[in-house]
Amino acid sequence: MLNALWVVLLGMAIIFAVLGVLLLVMTFLDRLVRPKEKKEER
Amino acid sequence: MNILGGEFLGFLNLNWQAAAMLVISGVLMWLGIARKVEPVLLVPIGAGCMLANIPLGGAAEPGGFLAILREAGIHTEIFPLLIFIGVGAMIDFEPFLQRPYTILLGAAAQFGIFGTFFLAYLLGDGWLHILDFSLQDAASIGIIGSADGPTSIFVSTTLQSKYTAAIVVAAYSYMAMVPIIQPPIIKAMCSKEERALKMPIVAGTISQRTKILFPIITVLVVGLICPKATPLIGCLMFGNLLRECGAVESLSRTAQNEMVNIVTMLLGITVGGMMAGTEFLRPETILVFVMGIVAFSLDTVAGVLLGKLMCVLSGRKVNPMIGACGISAFPMSSRVVQKLGLEANPYNHLLMNAAGANVAGQIASVVAGGVMLMLVPMFI
């Protein structure tokens, strides 16, 4: 029973961690790519 | 020659389980053909079920063509992965990339998987021992909450669950039932004022470079943290790369059409072939279907709850309903939220916001599948 509880808690924590990292990386990437495009526009 | 009892006259060898499954196969085909409920899947599943339950037919027995297909496509996990290439090629991630915060709604909506897993294990080997649910079975049942057929097949096959066929049928059937399952829950959780809440229009488009880098980075991030999800996320994002890179139009078209259609047909008939009466007709199978509803409901509740939190934290710039789209039932869930938004406010168009959360849910459900495959063997 305790095992199952661990799976639930760890599972949700890992999902939020993985997707949180992905969110951060994508936000960073967006900033990295965007200025170059603006320069081209100017 | 023993004509009556031997390899002749199949109906004389028909037992009640096989007869019941022939009726169920008829219902599945009727749902697909007459009611248009996921016809692409339910018609092949119904046909496979019928073939597997004809006595002495041997289609699903060792050496039979359904058994060969099962060995080649399901046990090796090739079919769900090929389907994921097609799904990836079909999905436009732009609504998500414009609103990257929706990935958190996708994460929250995976709670249905873990909540249902916990409940199934509680009823099975975990505590009450009422049902024959091992830890692997409970995890496979929970994965119905991913609202994602290929992920359900991949996880339940890898964990070698006894209920793979029921799980797959439940996963695909409930996806079609999203417009019935979700609205009452959303309405119960969100007031009319909340449902009418308009979201700001997101200006600007996503650059081609970002769209190309997104699948590559997603595979690297997800794969390096949660390696068990690599086959699923790898195939999904490979398909998306074919779509977005612009260099392989013909491959992208093939993945979206011919390949996905062929594999879906083979997958459907093979899953149907796994529905042999003697194995399928047990009380646990019915409970698997009940658990499927629980999983979808918990997904919706968890998604909307995080949506409500985001609504408060953003100063009411996020409509909490889009949290319900965190399940990956794309595009049904987005349509449900768009409809409910328009009912509450005729000028409230939430479709693109909902689609953002919906495709984010697709990624989240794959990660959840990988997490299950990583954690469950650690606790067996």
C-alpha cells in the first residue's frame, strides 16, 4: 500500500519536474531565437 | 471420423463466453458504423473480436494470423510506436508553443492516472484483495487516464498486464466519450462567470526555427530525465520533426495518412483478436471499464483545479476550464471547452487556448507513461 503511495507521489513529482524543465528550456529557447528575428526585421 | 466433436461444425463447440463475445463484437462494429464512435478503431476491433471467438477458427491461436500480428506488433510494441510517428506528424504544437505555461495543466491532468492506479491497487493486491489486480495491472489500468491509446498499449504490454485488451478498448472508447464525461464535471466545478471568462489573444506566430528545435529539445529533456519514455516521446517528436522541418514533405504525408491508417487497421484487428471470451469475460474486465471513467474524471478534476489556481494567480487571465484539456484526448477535449465557453458567453472563443493545453497533455501523458514504466518495476 505504501509502495503505491510512493508511486503516486514520486510519479506526479517527476512529471511536474520533467515538464517544468521543458517549460524553462522552451522559454529560454524562445528568448534566444526571438532577438535574431527582430534584428532581421529591422 | 468424429464430425460433431472434432474439427468440424464450429457452432457445436460454441460456449457461452464465445457467444457473448460475438454479440460484443457486433455491438462494437455497430457503434463504429452506425453511431460513428471512433469507427477507425472500433470497426477493426469488432472484426478482430469476431474472428477470435469463432470456435475452431484458430485465428487467435498460436500460428493463427491474429496471434502472429499480436506477436509482431503488440508484444514488440511496434504498432503503438508507429502510430505515434503518425500522431506526431499530425499535431501542430503552435497553440502550445504560444502558451507554454499550459504544459503545467497537462501535468496536473495526469493525476487521473495515478489516482486510478492507487484505487485499483487498493481494491486488488494492495489491501482489500477483492479483485485480481497486481501492481502492474493497477498501473496499466491507471494509464487509461492518459486518454491515449498508443500509450495505454505500450505501458500495459510492457508491464505484461492480464487486462491489456480491456484496457485498450476502454482507452479508445472513453476518448470518444469525452464530450459526455467532461461537461458535467466542468460545470460542477466552474461557475457560469468562470466559464464566461475570456482569455487575452496571443499575438505573434512561432518561428520555424523554434518549431524545428522543439521536438529535438523535448526528446532530449524528457529522455535524459525519464529514459523509459524515450520510445514514445521519440516517435511522437520524430513524426513532428518530419512535419515541421519542411524538408521531407512526402515522409510527413505518408506518416499522417498511409502509415497511420495501415497500422491503425492492423492494431485494431489485433486488439480485437485479444478479446477471447474465456480471458475477457471476467468481473475484473467490467471493473477496468469502471476505472476508466474514474481515471478520466480525476484527470478533469485535477486539470480544472490547477486551471483555477492559474486563474487566480494570473489575475483572471486564464479560464479555468482549459485545465480540463490537459488530458490528451485531442481534439475532443478542446471542442468541449470551446462549446462550454460559447454557451456561457457567445463571444468567448477558447479553442486555441484549449488546444494549447490539449497538445501539452499529449506530451504529459507520454511522460506519465514513461514514469509508470520507471517506477512500477522499482516497487514490485
